[in-house]
Amino acid sequence: MMFDNTSDPASDLMEQILTALKAAAEATRLRLLVLCAHSDLTVSELTQILGQSQPRVSRHLRLLCEAGLLVRRREGSWAYFRPARHGPGAELVRALVDGMPGQDEALSLDLERLEAIVRDRARRAAAYFSRNAEKWNEIRSLYVDEREVEKALLARISGDHVRDVIDIGTGTGRMIEVLGPGVEHAVGVDLSPDMLMVARANLDKARLRNCLVRQGDMYQLPVPSASFDAAVIHQVLHFAEAPAAAIGEAARVLRPGGKLIVADFESHDLEFLREQHLHRWLGFRNQDIRGWCEAAGLEPEDPAYLPGDPLNVVVWCATRPAEAARRPLN
């Protein structure tokens, strides 16, 4: 007699759901799911909110991650937890969080303590921002109002097909704050822990639960290939040592038909920006951006020019061809 050892996909899915249900069926773990659904949180922050020991909270978090209900993201010496976005566990978390009674005493106290943590984040972010505001304001005074740049970016990125967006070099998180309400999922990536602190505080304030920030390098983005409908590089490329490589990495994470939007300065001669503000490049020529996009397999579009005094901002856009269009004709 022969036995079929192949697994049954339906049975595997049922097992995943049962594992997730068992993991969620405990009061502290339910509270953890609700808290992480409101904001990315560390073990120490969750310990502070729940009033439980760190080993106990860590054990609950490990079970929730193993069950596919939470994901753990490393950021320097810290690890942040948030609900999973894919799989049966993600659907279960959404159902559980949405179904939790608003009048529950323990949850109400948890959320009050979460608000205190959010306020503390905002305070620390504001202190960092004020230390650097003079530098940023000096540069902003040289070009067109940033709202005009954001409007031009939104015009290039809007559409029903844009569900997932990545902002490379997110800084304060402003671009995902602008784009987040119109998409299903937005991720901001930045290498600086200080800037991530500012961005996370801004997202907390905006209550954008579909947006998150992650630490990562623009040359090695911590996301899978072909996983986004749009990628934004906003006022970052002039700091890049290798802008062509940054554009190539952005192209990697785009789905077929996805768009790369680059907003940066047109080539200029303001040498003090290099000396005082560490700009690696004094803007860019259109032919250079086009060439780097084409080398990355993208099809450039006509750029949008936003005149300023003395700096001009250019919004470049390039599309990753659909797979069918990339195949050679027989």
C-alpha cells in the first residue's frame, strides 16, 4: 500500500489559523495585539504599559510572532513589534482588534498609558527637530514652497493601482504622512535613528496605522523585490555617494508597472550647500537622472520643473515596464 505524503494546503491553512487562535486566546496577549495595532512598540514600552516583567512580556511577544500575529523589526539596539500584514494571522489580528470592546477597563488604561508614551516620543522628536530646524529652514528658503513639491508628487503617484508605497530616506516621515491616507500601506526607510524617532512621532500624531518606518540603507532596502507600486526619493539623492546605485535599488523593489518618483534640485552652483550642509551633489541634470533610470530598467517620463529662487526643484518619474513588455518579440 502506498501513502500520499504530500501536504494538504487546506489542512496547513487550518493548522495556521488554529495556532494563531491559541496564541491570541490569553488576556495579556490580546492586550499586546491591540497596543501594537495602534503604534510600533518596543518590549520596554510594552512592559511600561502593562506593568509586567520584561521576561514575561517578551515570552508573550515571542508566541505572538511565532503564530504569525506580530512581526518583529530590528532597529539598531531596539526591536519594534507591529501586527503582521500578510497571512491568516493578519486577518485574525484585524478582526480581534476591531472587535474589542471600547469600554474594557484594562484596555482603556493601556491606551491611556500608550498616549503618555506617544507624547514622550513627540517631546523628544520636537527637541531634536528644534536643534536642527535652523539648518533645514535655511535650505527651504532657497526653493519653491514644499507644498508645491508635495502636490507635484501626489499628481504623479495617485491612482487606484497604487496600494503600497515606499519612501526612501524618509527623514521626518513627511512623505508617507502625505501619501499614507491615499494608499493601503506606506513604509518609510531611513538610516538615522534620530530621524526615525521624529518620523514615528509624526505618524503617531497623524494616527496613520497603515504606515510604518524602518531602519535601513538606501542601497540595501530591507524589503523584498517587486513589493511596491511606487517608490519615492524626496530631497535625498543629493546626499547619496552613488545615486545610480540608489535608483537601481529603488527599481528592484518596484512591481511591474510601478513608478519611481525622484524630487531633487536641478543642477546648480551653490557651493555652500556642499560645504555647510554636506550635499554630495549640487543638483542633477535631466540626462543624468534619465540615464540612471534607463540603466535600472525603468522608462523615464518628462520631468516636472518647479522654479525657485535660486534653486529649481525637478520631479522626475520613471516606470518599471510590465513583464510582457520586457519580453523580446519572437
